[in-house]
Amino acid sequence: MIDKEKLIELVCFVHAFACTAFGIILIFFTEGYLFIISWPMTEPTMVRLFGAAILGIGFASIIAWKRVDWGKIRIIIEMNMLWTTFGILAMLFGAIYPLFPNTNASPLPPMVVLYIVIFIAFDLAFFYIYYLFRT
């Protein structure tokens, strides 16, 4: 049987690390990062704002990692479930939108496939944690 508390600690630690690292990169190294992944940058302030949001989500996961008590972290897990689910939907929409006729949206860089896979992994982990504690 899986130790539920250890699972929360592991998932929240990895999620906090990934969000914090990615948030810092997006805030402070915006132009360089977007150049490396071949993502056209039209508005650096919006990218930095997105980085700040991810950083906040990462810090929420740090709180969950430190507090493991389900009553105290349930809302953080639910927020992460919603964030990853809607993130997946947004990226999938962004991937197929340029295929619609009469759109001049540019295709997303191939790196987005990796982001989708990462989001799916975290989404499954958060939903599994939620399921374990609901039963």
C-alpha cells in the first residue's frame, strides 16, 4: 500500500521544484528562454506575469509539501488539479488552433509536447492524491 503522506510529499516537492524553476526562468530569463525553444515573443510582460503565476503555484505546493495534513492542503491539491487540467486544455487548443482555416496563428514550438506530457503527469498525480484522500 502506498503511504499517502509520502506520496503527497514527493508530488508536491517535485511540483514545487518544477514550478519554482520554470517561474524564475520565465521572470528573469524571458527572452533567452523563448529564443532557445523557438517561441516567438510578442509581449515579454505577459510571459513574466505567467512566470509569476507559476511561481505562486510552486510556492503553494511548498506549503502543501510542508503541511501534509489533508485538511490543510486539500484546497492546494484541488487548485493544482484545476491548473493542470486547464493548462492541458489550453495547450491542446493552442496546438490545434493554427490548423483552423483563415487563422494566422503560428504553430506552437515542438517543446509544447513536452509541456503537455509534464502537465498530464502532474494532473494524474494530483487526481490520484485527491482520490486516495477522498476514500
